[in-house]
Amino acid sequence: MKADELRKMYVEFFCERGHKEVASASLLPENDPTVLFTTAGMHPFVPYLLGEKHPQGNRLVDVQKCVRTGDIDEVGDDTHLTFFEMLGNWSLGDYFKRESISMSYEFLVTKLNIPKEKLAVTVFEGDDIVPRDEESAKVWMDNGLSESQIYYYGREDNWWGPSGKTGPCGPDTEIFYDMGKEKCSPNCGPSCNCGKYVEIWNNVFMQYNKQIDGSYTELKQKNVDTGMGLERILTILNGYTNVYETELFVPVMTRLNEIIKDRKMPLREKRIVCEHTRAICFILGDDKHIIPSNNEQGYRWRR
């Protein structure tokens, strides 16, 4: 499967279910001053997640360009990137957990033909502030997953946001693909970093607005923010073991090998050069004209 085919398939699937397509926003967020780059698909939608009416309605779908420099030290492994594309579907006060999870399951299993046995999901285990998310777990089981495929984790794994110090946030359910590797230990699960499980989709259920004093207030409307990594799902659908085998990176890697010729260069370093080259191209090509400098976005560009 090609990247364009996957993008088209995703957008059409959700448009058939009442969503309106929204174009990708700039890599510099206009509506969220708490971050330097658009690190997730939600940044362009912050005003609408807080209750402002979106001109295209309350069901939206997009393919958003993102830059997440917090992952820069992980680049070079099989999955982590600083620049990536996020396939997202949105509910602004419309559907919530059941509809969101059911559509995600249908797209993965029915449209992409991923065997349900290859999936594992995580849900919020609850704490003193927010209860355990039994609802999401039940919806997953109602759709066909077994109880053994569902894992409960805390805020570090299953709570999203806010992206800055304040803003919309809430529990999430994350979807993982089992790469078929042996378990690294009896306690091996999706939160493990051994490579057995790769996260492919995250469904965030935004119910709260975090205040500057650290407290949470209920949002006037319950929202759904989902994000599926284009590069990761493309890797899986084509039977590859890492994102650098996809069409998105092969031309860059081929050109790099031509440039270095017979000089020896470790594979991880080659991957870093390819990934950073791709990220820089998209940052330079952004409509906001980001250039290297000594501060903020320009400093991240240089790094």
C-alpha cells in the first residue's frame, strides 16, 4: 500500500460516516501558544475543543503534519520520528467513546484487514481524580477483542494532555500492533519498550480543561481526538520492520548511500540523517517560513 492510498482510504472512510475533511494546518500552531510546533493533530482545533463552533461542523477528519522534537533522541530506532503525519478524526461534542472505538476497530479490521488477534489496547486505570475507564474496555470487548488483549495503565501511559501547562485533556485508549516478537518477560505488555508492541492509534476522550492551578474542570462538551501515525501503519501494512523501508524514506536513503559511497556509516546514523533531512524539508517548506536561529522554532530547526 502506498501513502497516498492510505491517506485517501482513511479520509473517505470517515467522510462516509458524516465527517468533513479539513486541510492540514501549519507546523506553527496558531491557536496554541503553549507549544513551538504543531506536535499533535489537536493544536489547530483548540478553540473548537473548548466550545467554539467549527465552520465545517462537529465531525471532522484530517491528515495533519506534525513536528515533535521531544522524540529527537529516539530517532534512529524502528518507529520514532520528529516529523510525521497524523491521520485524525474528531468529534466536537458529537459522538464519544463507543462510536470512536467502534469506528477505529472497523477501519483497522474491516478496511485494512488487520487480524484482530494482532491488536492490543490500553485504557486508563483510574486514580483519585478520574475513575477507571471500564466503559472503553467494554466497548473493545463488544467489538471482538478478548479481555487478555486489554491492558490498564496510569496517567503516564493513558492520559493525554494538555499539550502545555493548561488546556483540554482526558483519558485515552491506545491501540497497538503485535509485531510477533517473543515477550521480553512475563509482564511484557504495550507499555514495554522491547519492540513487541508498536502503538499505531490513540483515541483521546477530552472531558477536562486543566487550570493554571493544576485543578480540572469539566469541558462543556465532550470531545474525541484521535491520531494514527501514517508512517507506522504504512510499515505494518506492507510487512516491513521499520519506517525506513517505506516509500517515504527509501529515496532519501538511496541518495544518502550514493553520497557516502564506500564510506562506512552505522545504520542508526544513516536513519538519523534521513529523518532529519525529511523533517527540515517540511519545516523549511512551511507557509510560515521557519528559518534557523538561536531561539524557539529556529533553534529546534538547528538542533
